[in-house]
Amino acid sequence: MQRTSSSIKNLIFAFIGQAAGVVINFIARIVFLKILTAEYLGLNGLFTNILSMLSLMELGVGTAMTFSLYKPLAITDKEKVKSLMHLYRKAYIIIGILVLVIGIGITPLLPYFVDKMPNINENINLIYILFVINTAISYFYSYKRSLISSDQKRYIATAYRYGFYFFLNIIQIIVLLLTKNYIWYLVTQIIFTFMENVAVSKKADKLYPYLKEKNIKKLEKSDTEKIKKNVVAMVGHKIGGIVVGATDNIILSKFVGLIEVGIYSNYYLIINALNIIIGQVFTAITASVGNLVATANKEKVYNIFKKTFFLNFWLYGFSSICLLVLFNSFITIWLGSEYLFSMNIVLVLVINFYVTGMRKAVLTFRDATGLYWADRYKPFAESIINIVASIILVKIFGTIGVFIGTFISTMTTCFWVEPYVLYKYEFGLNIKPFLKKYISYTVLMIVSGIITVSICNLIKITGIIGFIINTFICVIVINAIFFMVLHRTEEFKYFKDLISEFVKSKFVKGKK
């Protein structure tokens, strides 16, 4: 119950923070496009992706660090925690310096990432350097944020994250309205990044005062070897994630143009917001799953995984259908029809959203069990397939080819390798039950999608009223179909009982 309570608390804070963040971000995007041009938006997306590739310098230290902290935190081994945090502090200082130096060093290569350099007022090199500085300073204190999250207290880090993010967007809106200057917009971001990291660091010192103690023991050789092994394995996983996630904008910029990058950035903003919101569910439970793995048997862990995968489907199946129905209507209302992709491109974006999202449960348990080494070669195959397929297909089909390339790389690698590794090395089971469940869930999603789209197509009302009506139809129809098909399953009954027990413990007992 303590794990459940921690997960729910983390989740509530994450949802509230993300909801506020999404609202203010959408408002900020409107102001951004009103004052600056679409080329600035494309440049913003491009530099963000280039800098995310520089996060390879992190070498997977963060993920390895989080996993290594689960057990000592679960058994309150303060000496082990101190030793691990001392090691990670040194690692992150080095990483931050490397990101700063290498990031600034590749400034002369910027013209190679853009087919035609935009004609904007500000110095593009200076803009890029400001992006580098903002990324680099985030590393110097992030190791303490990981400690808070590993101790099932992610809600604390979340409160700081979204509190600063909310006020950052407000200040950036004011800066744009007053100065109409992109440089000052970025300087504001750097200031808030620094302030947030310092605040989180001070909070960690209060929560774990023993971190300030000077008597730090050296880690045992077996511990350092395990950390090194996980870091080496995570290098590949970082490469795969960054190449697939960050190269779309770079390839679009090189072969199609910055305007197309700007249009995609609006779709990506919505997809990313949804991924973050839904991802908070899995992020919130990761530390609790890590605690479970450290203290329970594999049968219990497997039973929890099946229930997590059920939740994974319900959230991403529902969201995918909603995106397909509402995507273009929302962007038309929000920014205007000139920022729309065709429905063919939207369909591929939604398919990618679904197949990527359906990996969440598997990746949550992989991170909690530390199974990074077993599929260390998968990310390299994924990266190569993604780059080759995207470049070939963008030349043939244009914009949609980039996203088809991403789909191909996911289905030929991540789709089957990740669950295979989890089932073989953690559960000691065959992957067939997982694949059968995945297929049955996907068929249910497709049938529900066809029914929902058919009903919404009968509605001829456009604009905000039409959007609201279609949203209402999506919420009712999709969940009704899911309920009718799944309400008798063990997984559904588990969540029904869990919610009922939580409500009783919080409200019924409180009234007595």
C-alpha cells in the first residue's frame, strides 16, 4: 500500500503540473507565432533536436544511477547512497563540461543541418550557443533530482519542475511582447533552468542531510563493475532513443525545409504533451516497481506487469483514436489551417504514437529490473534502420517518408526485442502470451477507432462546437467499447478494486 500510495501521489502531482504546463505552453506558442515567424519555430525545433543528440554525453549514467539506488533506498543503506551520489556528482560535472565544450565546438557545422539558412534578424550562431548553455547547466545538479525520484518522491521534483516551467512561460510571453526579441526569450530560459536546478538541489540536501557528510566510503568493486556495465549498455539505448527522436526534424530540415519543421513542431508539441502526461503514469510507478523488484518474487512482479500493460493499452489506445479524430480540428482552431498536415501524414504520426506508447510498460519494468545489457545491440540496429529508411523514403514520398521510416525502425527492433528480453531474463517465460495480448489489444483499438471515426464523420459541424462534440463522442464511445470487452478481465477488476480501496481509505475513513 505504501508503494501504491507513493505512485498515486506522484501521479496526482504529475497530472496537475503537466496540465498547467500544457495550457501555458499552448498560450506561449500562440504568442510566439504572432510575434515571431514560423522560421523561428523551425529553428527552435531543430536546435532542440541537435542538443538532444549531445545528451549522448550523459552516456546513460542517469538511468544506471536511478536503478542502482533502488535497493539501498529500500533497505535504508545510507552509506551506499552517499557513495553512489558522490560518484554521480563527479560524473555529471564532467558531462556538463563536455556538453558545453563540444556543443559550442560544432557551431561552424550548423549550415550542414539546414537546407537553406533562414533570413532572420538575430545571430543564428548566438542563438545556438544559448541553447547549448541551457542544456549544459541542467546537468550540474540533476543527480540530486534522480535521488528524490528513486526514493518514490518524484512528486517533489515534479512540483519544482512544473512550478518553474509555468512561470518561465509567463515571463517569456512578457519578454516577447515587450522586446519582440528571440535572444532575450532564450536568456530567460537559461535563468530559469539554473534557478530550478539550484532549488531542487537545496531541497535534496534538506531531505537527505547525510549527503553533506564528508566520510564517504569507496564503492565495492562489484558495485562499480555493475554500474560500468549498465552505463556501457545504456550508451546504445541513448543512441537509439536520440537518433529516432531527434533526427526527424534534422532530416525534414535538410530535405524538405524549415517551414515543414515548424509545422511538424506543432504536431510534435501535442504528441509530446500527451506522451508526457501519459508517461507520468509510468514514471510515477517506476520507483515503486523498482522497490517491488528488490523485495518481491518474480511471479508477483509478472502479475503486476500484466496489469501495467493493460493500463498501458487503455491509455494509449484511447489517446490514439482521439488524436486521429481531433488532431487537425484542434490545430485549425489553435493556429489556423495553414499549419495543417494532410490526414495521411496525421495517420502515420498517430500510428507511431501508438506503437511507441505501447512500449511504456515494458520499458518501465526494464528500467526497474536493470535489463540494459541484454538488448544492448538493439538500439544500433534501430538507429541505422531509422536513418536509412527515413532518408530513402523522404526522397521518394516527402514529409510522410520520414515518419514511415520511424515506424519501420520501431517495428523491426523495439516491438519484439524489448518484450523478448524482459520475458526471458526477468520472468523466465516465452514471449508468445505477450504478443497475443498485444495483437488482441490492437485489434480492439482498430475496431473502436473505425466505429468512433464513422460516428464523428456524421457530424457536419465545424469549429469549436464541432470539436467539443467530437471530443465528447470519443470519450463516450471509445471507453464504452473498451469497458464492454474488457470489464471481466482480471486486470480490469484489479484496477476497479484498487480505485475503490483508495477512495475508501481517503474519503470514507476520513468522514468517520
